[in-house]
Amino acid sequence: MPLYLSSENKNDLLGNLILGNSWETFVVEQIITHFPDWNPTFYRIATGAEMDLVLSRGNKRIGIEIKASSTSKVTKGFWNAIEDLKLEKTWLIAPIHESYFIREDVKVSSLDEFLRDHQN
């Protein structure tokens, strides 16, 4: 990836906006491949509510927000999207080692753990 070639160290790489876009694309591709029977969409509206990936199958809908940083904070738009879409469960996928809940219906986990927990 050209991004690596222009980065002098890990901090330069982590601070680069392209990393977030690349990470989000990678995660979305992995999840869509893992959930072939689900309908993938995203959600963004003018008021700022947004969710990077929404998976739907029948009347079930789950949300996935993707962050390239392990210390990323979620925005008001994230919480608004959960409410707007009436999501049953939501995951925040980030490069972390241990998962945790930020609310009963919102879990922060690594991509690997998310995919492991959702074996078809």
C-alpha cells in the first residue's frame, strides 16, 4: 500500500487519514463476505446520524461502526443512528485486544472476534 511507503514510523501511519478509509474498506469487505445472506447498507443522513455498515435479514437488523483507532470515541450521530434504525445489536469494530460493552446492546470488539462470534 502506498500509504506505508510515505510513512516514516508507526505514529505517522496511525495519524494518516487514509488509514481510516483503508481499514473501513477492509472491515466492510470481510464482514460482507462473512454474511452472504444478509443485505449490507450504510446509513447517513443530513442531521449527522450515521452507521458505517447495517446488515439486514428479514426483520433483523444490526449495526457496525468501524474505527481505525483503539481509543476512538463514538459520536452523537452513532447513537442517533442506533435509535433511528431501532438496531437490536451494534458493534464497534476496532484494532483492540479485549472486547467490552459500552452499553448493553453495543459491543466493542476486534474484527477477528466479531467474525469468530458470528460463525454461520
